[in-house]
Amino acid sequence: MAKQEVHIKILAVSFSDDGGGAANAATRIQTGVNGLKVGISSSMFVKEKRTKFENIIPLNSFLPHHLFYRLFDWFALKLKNKIQHFRWNRYPNREPLFMSDLRSTRLGGALQKLDFDILHLHWINKRFIDIKKLPIDKPIVWTLHDSWPFTGVCHIPYDCKGYEKGCGRCPMLHSDNPKDLSHEVWSGKKKAFQHLNLHIVTPSRWLADCARNSSLLKDCDIRVIPNCIDTEVFCPGKKAEACKLLGLDSSKRYMLFGAVNALTDPNKGYAYLRQAIQQTVWPKNLELIVIGADKELIDIKNIPTHYFGYIGGDRLVAAYRVADVMVVPSLSENLSCAIMESLSCATPVCCFNIGGNGDMVEHKVNGYLAKEKDAEDLGRGILWCLENNSDNHLGKAARESVIQKYSIPVVAKQYAELYKELAW
């Protein structure tokens, strides 16, 4: 008899299966692995289920729904949060950035009841997974979508290198105490990690280097596998049809800027884009499209601006197809979904040369890598893309780079090889 291929069961864990870059990446990876049909099946356990995809298991399915449990859980959570709020309130001058401690949610024994060979963690914050209760008898793959797994409390450390030594004196907390909350959380992670069979995946080379230099993950197996994208959804299309869908004039040229909290999150770099626009002389027919922001916050006066708020689906794809250049002035990026989606739609990208941007944007080949935090060079790069793509060779190179490196089958095969290595 022919030897049957060993069946490997993967349980991916993500806060959600939709609604953000990390969630979308996790869902695409799972879909891709299942689509390979190579003896590997993947399901996903989530705190918030937002799609109707198969094999997505919501937390609610493991929690008792009777009144006594709900009241008990409500009081326990209230007490836990009160204690943690007290700890956070010791830092009244902390930066207004998203930070996380080790708070978690009751899982109703889900990780013990679900059948899997390998646990694959993605973004597990917003009080979801207790890292101290992760299984110690099974391999764990952890795909890092930000820096939190190897820092104390921050998800984006910016210029701080405290994670290389053990955190403490956290600039995000404005703390001078070497044993502050950042160090406390770092210590909790160190204690938990030493018992785990942990394998780290980073989507970008930059984040891999950071993880290798970190005091928490430096001794782990660390490898780079990029996020993936559905190149059949994010694909080139006719500008005239896209303009019609969005109510735009197809005779105009457009630069596109978009991100979650595009104008209010300092990391998204809107201040640098505004400065670049204000100090650059633009073609008369150029207009700006902004997505993912509150309209009243837009304060650019010297260029016509179109605001589309939070869009997705066909309208998001249309925005990429309409744009002559996508601008991503973020100050910190792992492997930007906006960049990847834009390139996949054959739209060149101008961005700062930071984080994982250089993995996707090849300078003056499919876009422009501007000097970090240099608004003048950012403006120069936008103009360069507009002036050097008359035959769409930048867009063609962009599309080809995504198909070769970031399509779902290409990335799924890399994860399948990792799963097989760990299972055997």
C-alpha cells in the first residue's frame, strides 16, 4: 500500500478574522494553507468573528451563557481591570499610544478542547490570550504583526531600544523607574516564554532583525515569511470604471493616502504628507484622495481633496486603481498592507525607507523610497512617480513583484513547509 501523507492540524489564533492588517493576513494565510491540499488543515480561533468563512471558531462557542457565569465573569473582569487601571494610572503622562499589558480573557478551556498539532499565534492583544497558559507540549508558531511580543508594553517602540535589555525606564510611559510597568510585563513574558516551544515568523527582514536583537526572543528560531494578498481581488483595472464607481473625474490625476486613523495616529505620518504637499509645486490636474479619516481633520488647502472615510471591498480596490501614486508616509511599518495592495493593483508607491517598506518597494523600479522623516524628499518622490510612469512600467513592475513574492499560494507554501518541519 502507498504510504499516506501525515495529516497536520493547525489552530491559528487571532483577535479577529477581519478588520485590520493582522486579521486579514491571518485569514489569508489560513485560506491559502487549506487551499494547497497537502495534508494540512487549518482552523482559526478568534475572540471576535466578523466573517462567514468556514473553520473560524469564535470564543463565544466555548463560554457558558447562563446568567450566573455571566455575572461572575463580569465582576471578575471588573476587578481585574480596576487593578490594572491602578497600575497604568501611575503613569499619568504616558504617551497617547496603544499599549498592552498581560490582561486576558477567559477562554472556557478552548485551547484544551480544540484538536491541533501546532498552535499558530497571530495578533492576540486587546485582552485575548493569556501567554502564561499557552500549551508547553506542542510547537507554537508566532507570526509577529508588530513588536509587542518582544517589548514590555508598546506595540511600536520607535527609536527606543529598551527591549534589547529588558525594558524599564520606558519613554512611552515617561518613567524613570527601571522596574516600571514595562519591565513588569517584560518579566512576565520572559517567564512564560522559557517553557514554550516557540518559533517566530516575521513578515519583514527589519522586524526579524529587531526580534533577533531582543532580550526576549534572541534565542528563538526566527525566520522571515511575508504576509500575502489575494492578487485576483487586488488587481489592475480600468481607471475610467473605477472613477465612475467613486464619482471622480477620470481626466484628473490622483495621489492616494489612506490608513486606519490616517489623520489622528502620528505613526501614519500625515504631518509629513501635509508638509510635502504644501511645499511642492504640483501639476494643475493633480488631486488628493484620503481614506480612513475624519473629514473635518483634513487641513490641506492647496490641492483639491476627496474624502472617502472608511471604505473596503470594491470601493477600496477602485481607489487603488484610480490613483497614479500611493503615498505611505508612516514612521514605522512591518509589512504594510496598503503598500502591498497598491502594488498589486499596479499603482507605484512613495514611502519612507523604514521598517519593511524596502522589502516591497524597490527604489525607482516600482516606486520611490524617500529619506526617513524627510518631507521634502517625500514630495520629490511623489513627483518622480508621477513624472516617470507614462508607460506604466512602474505599475507593471509593482504588479509582477507582488505576484512573485506575496500571492497567497506562494506564501502558503512557505508556511506549509514550516508546519511539516515542526510536525515531523
